[in-house]
Amino acid sequence: MERLLTAKEVAEYLRFREQTVVRKAERGEIPGIKVGNRWRFPQDQIERWVREGNTAETRNREEKKIKLEAYPLGVIGGLSRRDIYEDR
């Protein structure tokens, strides 16, 4: 039978605060099961999550990165540098 860990046990194992473990479970960032009003964490899934380097969390962070658009030198949105910096 698979061992289920409490949020406190997972927090000690990961060196997180207990509230952080619960928050990550609520967001789906860490594998967990809600039993009544308490969270339980399958030990083997937590160990796999650690081994895989939290790839889902890393992937989410990569998707959230802002992509900046490059403009040709001297032209921004159809304006030349002279148009932008010229005193009017």
C-alpha cells in the first residue's frame, strides 16, 4: 500500500513552509489529494516530483516569460528616432 504524507511531513521533506505546500497543492503545482478538508500526498509521487525537478512548474514559468518584440534600429512602431526625440 502506498504511503500518504501529511502537509507537515512534505514541508519538512522539501524544506518548505506547510502553507507553501498546501498552496502549491491547491494550484496543482505539487501532486496531492484532498481528503475532507486536509491534504495528503502520495510519497512516491512527491519523490518523482522532486526527481523530475518540478518540470511542470518550470514549464509554467517559461510560458509566462514576456516576449519582447525587436524593432529595426531607428524605427519604433513606424516612428523614426527623430520623430520620437524631436522637441515639438
